[in-house]
Amino acid sequence: MFEVNVRVGQGSALSPILSALYLTPFLYILEKHLKNLKIPISILSFIDDSLIIAQNKSFDISNSHLFCSYNVLSQLLDSFGLIIKHSKTEVFHFCKCQGSFNPPPLDLSPIGGLILQPKDTWKYLGFIFNHKLTFYKHIDHYSNKAISTVKCMKLLGNSSRGINPLQKRLLYRCCILPIALYSFQLWFYNKAPLLYHMKILDKMQRRATIWILGAFKTSPLEGIKAITGIILIRFHLQKIARRLQICPFKLPTNHILRALMDDSLLPSNNPNPHTVGSLTNCQKNIAKGYLIDSCIKAYRIFPSFSPLNPEFFPSSHIMDNFSDRFSFN
């Protein structure tokens, strides 16, 4: 052991690597402690943002598991020379109940924390959750953000001067759509109710197409979309959802998504009970989510996909070999 007096600036590319190297033994020891104490807790960590997840049908039992794990966590952090900012600690509950939803607070005051009142919405890594996972607040936030971007882009041109409609459409596809559809995999999947989401996104797309053409606000939506060459938002979502189905297969075999999407029933030394392969056919039909859809569809389409195939190498793509066959506006 030796003293280190060199600092890494905030935002440096080296900062998350060093953080992961330092926290890996801590997380390993923490999981061992919780396992020995028989506390059914799952832990997720993204740099310095960590989650303690408890699953139970009773709020009181969940809160007791969270309290015990938080106590173990704070003691281990003290031994590692780290501290918890209690003011940034939050508690959130998910529930499918149809009636009133009033979960009890989590009292951490005996171990130096705060009395945490459950929130109506929870924002984590840019995702906005509510207790029923409908993602209404999420779609409202990013649709309004996209509409604000459209309003700012009016400074770049209108129907009489500035950039032309082709350039406006390019800005819409490159700058506005990625904002509006950020993390669409959370709510766009099979059997998901999409009426509210499509209504909000259609409103955003209408504002954008009116700006692109410089048309009147009363112009018919289908007509101005056809003139601008913009497809309906639902069809655009279906297109990019199909394209994303191949992305998990480009990840390393030890990646967490590959592990969860493992559809094989082969015995292993450390079986994961949360994999898709552990579900029965009836459970697969009932389960809903983008990961389930991707796994079921992708294994039918790509039974033997290899991300290191020579066809994927640079200068071997279709567009590289037949560049004279393609044209772009």
C-alpha cells in the first residue's frame, strides 16, 4: 500500500474505470454479507448511482429488507473510506394495485439516514418511472423536450428564408426524433397499451411537419406527412424495433443482456433463475417486455448469428462493395 496524491478530474474517461475497479470488491463483499444474513436483496450499480431492490407483496417486509441492507451497506462503506449522501437517498415502490396507492415511509433515522417518503415518479439514468410502469410521465417529458427543440429550430428558417425543407427534415430525423423516442424500448413492446403514447407523439410529429413545410396549423396531418416524406410514428417505431433485435447478439457472450436472453435449457454450474430459458411456454406468452419480444423473435430469425463474421468487417459491407447502387437525398 502507498499513498496516491494524483487526482482524476470529474468527467474524465478514466474516472468510471477507476471507480469500477475500486467498487468491485466492495460489491462482492456486500453480496456475500447479505447472502449470509439471508436478506433477499438485489443490487444494481452504475458508477456512483446504486439501487437496492426488494421484492415482496408486503410493503412492511420490503421496508425491513431495505433497512437491513442499507445498514450493512453504510457500515461497509465506512470501512472502505466512503460515505453515503443521505440527502440523495430515495425510495420508490412498484405496485399493480388498482385502488389508492399509499405505501408507508422508510425510516432510516436509527442508522443516521432520513425518513424517506415514497415518490409518485422516479427518475433514474434519464428514465422516468411510475408505480404501474405506464411511462406516461416519461413520454410527456421527452415529447415536450422535442417540441421545445422544434420551436428553437424555427430560428434556422421558415417558409420564406433560411434552410430548405430537405435540411429541416434531416434535422428532424437526426436531432428531434432521438429525443422524443429516447428509451422507447421501455414502453414499446408486444401487448403494451400504446394509445396515450401514440397520441402524444403524433402531436409532436405534427408540430415538426408543420415547421418543415411552413404549412398552416389546420393542414391535414396525413397530407403534410406524405409531402415531407415522414412515415407515421408507429411505423417508425416498428422499423427501429426490428433493427434493434440484432443488437444484443453483437454484445459479448458474458454481457448481462446475453445472459438474460439465454434461451437454452442446458444445465450449468450457476443457473440464473431470471433467464428467458427458465420460463415455460405459458409464462413466455404471459410475460411482457421488450427483452422478451427480442429474445423470442431474434432466436427465430438469427439461430446462428456471429458478430465476427467477415461480412461485418469494414470495407466488406454491402454499401462498400456496391456504393454505385445507392443514392441519398
